[in-house]
Amino acid sequence: DTKPLPFLHVYHHFTVLIVSWLVNIWEVSFGFNFGVMNTFIHSFMYFYYYLKCCGFHPKWDFILTVFQIIQMIAGTLM
């Protein structure tokens, strides 16, 4: 049973791809900070998915989504 990917998921990965490519081409200084921030959020996101697959229902899904949105805004501002 597959579900379509949410827009936020697709948008996030599209913007990370574009920003990563631009950081590599332009060799900008914020690339490391962006990578650390992205890794931090993904660590929690994939742990959340792991818990869901194990049958748990974490109550902090809203907080995770807020942090993802903050990451996208911070990455855009960088």
C-alpha cells in the first residue's frame, strides 16, 4: 500500500538538491552549516519514521514539521 509523497517532503528535497548544487558550484561558506542543520533534522525525521514502522505513534510529529519548516526558512535566508 503506497501513498503519494506529501508536497512538503518533495519541496524540501528539491530545495536541498538545488541549494547543495549551488553551494558546490559557488563554494559558499554557509554550506557546512546548512549540511549540519539538514543532518540534524533528518536524524529526528528518520527516527520518527522508524518508530511509526514499529507501530508507535509519536506525539511530536507537529514539532518535527515545524522544525522542518524552520530549516527551510533558515536555509533560504542563508
